[in-house]
Amino acid sequence: MMIRSEEKKFNEIAILMAAGMGTRMRPLTENTPKPLIKVRGIPMAETVIGGLRERGIEEITVVTGYLGEQFSYLESKYPGLSTVSNKDYETVNNISSIKAVTDRLRGRNAFICEADLFVSDPSIFQADLEGSCYFGKYVSGYSDDWVFERDEKGFITRVGKGGTDCYNMCGIAYFTAEDATILADAIDERYSTDGYEDLFWDDVVNENLDRLRLTVQPVGHDQIAEIDTVEELRAFEERTD
């Protein structure tokens, strides 16, 4: 079912995951959390926030961890934005960041976004989303990144690492209120079970695809960038396109 614009305005929220230590981007992240590293003069997290606010979303929760106090300025800069501390970020994988906000997810149409993305084209957030989905970039050939396998109707049948000729995860997902509730309940149930410490939240999505009906929302390679190393940052800054 298409989420109508008036429903979006009043019932959409966003969760930004910003708890990680960004070790691959050291030494830049020794004193600055990765989402606040500037790309072309703008902190990466603010390019995501800007796109969400252009869609009309003001209720944004930033889940912090490593150097979390540095995100506090966002609360005064963006009315409606708040921060929540993930106290388990050092010992539990990023399932812990969603666990910290399951109470906010239930019953809400919700974007879940990585905060360490550089969104060069905020119009990607203006899509009329007909249901729950992951945003993805199509990659020809084999990719060892997180990918989506789909059935003949376009519904995702696997979320996991490694695949050929398929869409790759790019750090943005959208869940309808019904599916956000299913996800929140599944995260709460999975937390503290055997091996939960090593889980990505996307693993829990994959475990519940019999209940979650997700498609892929395509985005172009030039619309959003994932920058993981100092070398990738330098190369991106040097691009002229």
C-alpha cells in the first residue's frame, strides 16, 4: 500500500545509526566520530539529516556510542532531533543500536539509516514508497558486500553478504508501521539469545523475511556514497563530477 503524503508528514520518523568507532578511517576518527567527518565541507550525518528534513521528517533519533557527546549540537541545530545512547556499542554489534530504539519504532513508518553516508542527491528521500524496502545500488558481477536476493515478484528473499548481479545495500531502509513493529519485536526477542552479540540488525531482518515483505528501492551510484577509509575520502574529494 502506498504511504500517502499526509500520512508521511505526521507519522514518519527516522533512526540514524551513529554508534560505531569508524576504525577503518583512522586517524581521522581518533578524535571525531565517523559520521561527523566532513566531506566537501559537510559532516556526513548532516547530508542524511538534510535529505530527511526535505522529505518533511523532523522526528529524527541519532543513536550514538563512540564519542557520542559530539553529536549533541545536532539537537539545537535541528528541532525535533534527539540522541539516544547505545551503551552496548563496544561489546555488541549494531543490533544494539536498533535495540536502543525499539520503543520508538513500534507503530511508526520509519527510515533506518547509517549516519556515515554522504548523500549527494537528497531527492532519493522523496520517493513514493509503496511498502517496506531497502535502498540499493545495482552491481553487475560478483560483490562480497551486503546484497539482496529477490524472487520473481521483486520481494527480497535473502539479506546477506555476497552475491552476483544483484542490488547492494547502501545504508538506507524504510519500514511501514506494521513492519517496523515486527522488526522491533524481533530485535527485542533476539537480544540476549545465543550469539546475539555478533549480529547485525540486518541479520534479524533476514531471519524474519517470512513476515517482512521488502523490495529494493533503486538508487544511482552517484546519488549516495559510502566512504570507509581515508583513501576513499581523498579520492572522493578529488573527483570533479
